[in-house]
Amino acid sequence: TRLGTGAAKPPLGSEVVLHYAVSLEGGDEFDSSWARGEPVLVILGDGEIVRGCERLVNTMRKGERCVCECAAEYGYGEEGVPGVVPPGAALRFDVELLDWREWKDVSPRKDRSVMLQASDLTGIRDTPALGAQCTISWALMLVDSLQVLHSQEGVQVTLGATDSIPIGLEVALRYMTRGQSCLVKLLPCQAFGTDGHAAFGVPPATGVQYRVTLSDFVP
């Protein structure tokens, strides 16, 4: 095991990057991201990993490595996994939390269609309302991609009265402060819909993410 850094721990809904290995209690390892040579990215609370591993990660700090054993009810239950995990088997997890990012659901219907990840907080808490004239810079990417498809600097937009940016990005801007930079994830319904955006290289019915900075706004 190894201690992590800082005091913060990833809450449910966070995007976590981790390495892991899992074995039967007292038995052989049957799954390992280390063996595959690539860490995994999961959302805590989405059921992408079993409850025992999820609860462990929920208590960890960035850079920490832990080993834990969990009963079947926190693993694969009484059903197990045919040919891999016997029914009612306890599991042993070895987990390293490489990184994590907290996302906030700011969508109007709380359906995770607009997710905001804040950084570079300025300490100023005023945010733009509908009708505010905002100066923004943005870079557009597909979800889970670092390739920038299109970007603009110093764009002027009026919240609630513009069609130059997707509606979901307008929603996110209303939660931002002057000088703040954020990542924003949008489902297709809050971005370019079923048509996509051919000029920007966004395929039909595809989620996108923006790296956006709110430089200033006038109420």
C-alpha cells in the first residue's frame, strides 16, 4: 500500500482513473489493468465497478494504493461470474487511484446531459444570468478525446439570445465566474443533436466536451 496526497477524496459521480487487480480470496488473479498496460476510467456510482471496489475508491486520495477484501455481497453476489468467480465468493482488490475529477450535473432536468468540471477558481462568486453579455474562449472535443476539433478566442455571446454555441454550453456558463476555466460535457440533446456538426467534425448523435473560459461578462 501507499499513501496518497492531499485531503480530498472522490465523491460519487466523480470520474476516476485507476489501476486495479482482482483475485479470489486466497486464489489466483483473474483481472488486472496492470497486466493490460492501461489504466481504466470509470464514473463512481454508475455501476461500472463492483460495490466493494467502488467503496474503497471512495475513501482514497490521489496517488494512494490500497488492498482490501470484500464479501460476496460487495462483489458478484451469490450468482458469481460463470467460469470466473464462483457463487458467493469473496474477492481481493489491489487498487491505485491515479487521478480523479469531480463533475457537477447542471442540466435543467438533472439527467447528466450537461456536466461541469470546474478549475482555476477565482474566489469571485457572481455568475452571469440570462441576458448577460459574456466574453468566452472555447475548444471543442469529442467526449473522452483530447483532440481539439475547433476553437475560438474572445467570442461575444448573449446568454439566452445566441445560436453561436450549443444550448448546453449556455447552461454551463450560468454556473461559472469571471476568469474561471471549466470542462463541460454535453450529451447530443444539449449539443448538436442527431445531425451532428459536419463543419466541426462532430458525427451525428455524438456527445462532445468543451474546454471553456469565461473571461468576463456584463449583466
